[in-house]
Amino acid sequence: MQYVKRRWRGAGHMDDDLGDVLRNLNRSTCEARRQLANHPLTRSYLEAGIRLLEEEFFAKAADDGRPEPRSFLWMSRDQVVNEVANGPSDLPQRGNPGSLRDRWPYFSDYLGDLIRYALRPYTWSDQIDLAEQTADAIGEAPASTVFHEITYRKLVLFVGETATRFPAFVTAFADRDPVVAEALSASYREVAAAWRAVYANFFHTWGVRLRPGLSLDDLMILMGSVADGLTLRLNGDPTAPVLDNQQRRSLLGTAAMALVIALIDPGDGETLEEAFNRMADPDSRSDVGPT
């Protein structure tokens, strides 16, 4: 499988369709919103916001050298308009408050679309690409080989990427900023939907199902949480023995297979709790076990 990793942002992605990403544009029809979403000046305003976010979240540091994020209240309409002039030459470099307000009458609407724009790609879309490639690879190699290769790629994709650090920062504001919470939730749902389809295909191909009381949505949340946790660990401790670049394996692959094995019904029809209780009860299992 060929896979090319894309950058997080940049005006070079002029062919990306933003029609389904920007939900707050001030137009009455879907077609009009799509046209405005893909207008070069709209991208200029979004890229201006990205540069402001990068400066705020990733360039400024506290006294101890760590990033010092604040809420989004520091950003203003005038800052965004002024920042347009610092954009790349292949995007419009002249903005004004009127054209920004024409697109987003309320600045909170702009912030919501900006966060969706920042979270979506290009790491999010890379994940979706990876999920689609995984679906294509089913049956081409042993399942463990596919799992190790894909989870290795996924973790490598995450580590060190600005786009994966950004969600970690904005998560801190999700509980007190509904704009952030909605955008973050939508991004997670988009990625989870792609991987959900992959695992549904896996299970159909293998002829297996989850234990009673469990769903693919449960599995997606667990898988995503493990991936997020290992990503944070690697970004904070690059020497942690999580990635094996020589063997192209990772603990994410180990965890993914362990979760699938634990949550798949082997034919006993037991819930996870019932299986766990049986394992822990010496009288209910055979004499074969750990030594």
C-alpha cells in the first residue's frame, strides 16, 4: 500500500473541498455555502486564523518552557483581517471587516469554522485515507500483519504533528466553550466513522461479533483513547518504547489486537463481565493457566 503523508495546513491545499467543513457561513443554500467556502478569500481568513493560533499556542511559552494556551477570547476580528496581509502570495492578502462579517456575521461563527478547519485535516484526513487503505488491505495479508502495519503508520502520523497537539490544547477549553466542544466532537465523529466501517468490514470478513452489550462505537472510543494516550506519551517522552521503527510495530498494534481479542465473542455468549468473573474464579476454569 502506498501512503503519502500530507502537511497539516498550507495554501497548497487549494483543491480541498471545504463545503462540508465550514458550517457557519452566512448563505441560505448548500451550493452558495459551498462556493463561498472554497472562495480564495475565505481560505485567506482561515489561514490567517491558523497562523494566529500557531503563534498563540505553539510559539509562546510559559516560564517553565511549556506552551501556555489561553481561551479563544484573545482573538478578534481585527486581528484576523490584519493577519491576512501576512499570508502566502497565492492567496488574497487584502481583507476587510465587511467581507469577513459577510461570511460570518458573528465572530463566534468564524471561530467555530476555524476550529473545524484546524482539526479536520490534514492529519484527520490522513487518518481517513489510512482507514480506507486498511479496508482495501483486508484479506491481502495475515490480520496481525495488517493491524501492526496500519497502527504503526497511524502512530507515526500522530507523533510530533502540530495538528495532533492542537486538539490536546483545545480539549482543555471544551467544557467551557460550546464552540470548541462541538467542533472537537464533530472531528472525532468523522474519524471514528471511517474506522468504524473498517472494523465492521473486518468482523464481517472474519465472521465474528462483539460480546453481548458491546458495540462498534464502544470499540472506536477505546481504540481512539489508546491512540491518543500513546501519542501524548510519545510526544512527551520520545524515548518511550512505544514504536519499533525497525520492525514497523507499535504498542498501539498490541493494544488494538488485545482489545479485539477481549471484546470478540468466542462463542460462549458471555458478556465481558461474565467472562472476566469466570476467569477470576478458580472453580470455574480448568487447571491450565499461568504458572
